[in-house]
Amino acid sequence: MTGRKKVLLKFILLGDSGVGKTSLMSQFVSQKFFIDYKATIGANFLTKEVQIDNYLVTMQIWDTAGQERFQSLSISYYRGADCCILVYDVTSTSSFAALNHWRDEFLIQAAPRDPDNFPFVVIGNKVDLNDRVVQTRQVQSWCSDILNVSYFETSAKRGNNIEKAFETAVHNALARS
Ligand code: GTP
Ligand code: MG
């Protein structure tokens, strides 16, 4: 194969504890899902290679801690991200409300150039559960205030929409770089 450009892109998953950040990464990178909850401490990353358009992209996906007491360890990893993936849980209103905080915190800590156009992907996770409380139109309305954002609803448990969400993150990051 000739002519494919190699690029390394950095992604960061942010959102409240328990929304499913680690589960989304695990489903996307290894097609695995774990029922048991194990809090992420600090931050760690996995990589995955994808071919998109004319690019061979190494995705470096950083998973961070949603629990407040572990967050200070994560903050230093925000810098250099090419796209920020904000995750909430469709069965938790507070996790949706917290997206404002996570977005602000990202923009402060990562201090990207051109913050108004920085790419975000918003994920509403756990759509397999039937006690959903956050409605799609609420999220679309929140997103309409942000210039460069895409929205997906996923289930890390079943795997719905995960590839699409991450691929869009790559697209949006490439458009910026
Ligand atoms: P922190 O590391 O504390 O920030 O949490 P997290 O956002 O990484 O959440 P995690 O991926 O650990 O998931 C929390 C719990 O929700 C676990 O018990 C998962 O099995 C469960 N979970 C994650 N995604 C889904 C989903 O799509 N559907 C269902 N039913 N459960 C999920
Ligand atoms: Mg986690």
C-alpha cells in the first residue's frame, strides 16, 4: 500500500465517574465489556490503528478518572489532545449537567489554540438500559452552543455506535490538524 500518511492523534475521554469511559475504550480497542466497576485512577492510554481516508492513524486514547479524588492526576494529560470525547450516562441527569464542567476544565487545562473551534465528540452512553432520563433533544440543544461537536448515543455493553463515534473523533481531529 502506498501513499498512506501516518499520523498519531491523541484523544481524551472525560466525564463523571461511572458513565462508562473505560468501558467505551475497552469495547472499541478490544471488543470487551466488563460488568464489574473498577475506578480508573489517574489516567492511562491504549492505542489502536485505523485507516481513514488516506491516513493510517495511530489513535492514542487516554482514559481518565471521573472520581474527584483521582482527577488531579489526570489533568496533566489533557494537553496535546487532538479531540476531546465528553461522556455522560443517559440514565443520569447529573452526569449530563456535568458536561459543562468537563468541557470548561478541558479548555482551561489543555489550553488548545483556537479553543472556539476545538473538536469535541459528545457520547450519551448506556442506551441499553431502560431507565433513560436524558433526552436526545436536550443534548442536541446543549451541543448547538458549541461550534465543532458531534453527538452519538452508545452502549459500551452491546457495542452500538462505538466505532462510529470514535471514527468521527478521528475525522474531526484530522480536519483540525
Ligand atoms: P471512572 O473510571 O470512575 O471515571 O468510571 P468510568 O466512566 O470509566 O466507568 P466504567 O467504564 O468503569 O463503567 C462503570 C460501570 O458501568 C461498570 O459497572 C460498567 O460495566 C457499566 N457500564 C459501562 N457502560 C455501560 C453500558 O453501555 N451499559 C450498561 N448497562 N452498563 C455499562
Ligand atoms: Mg474508568
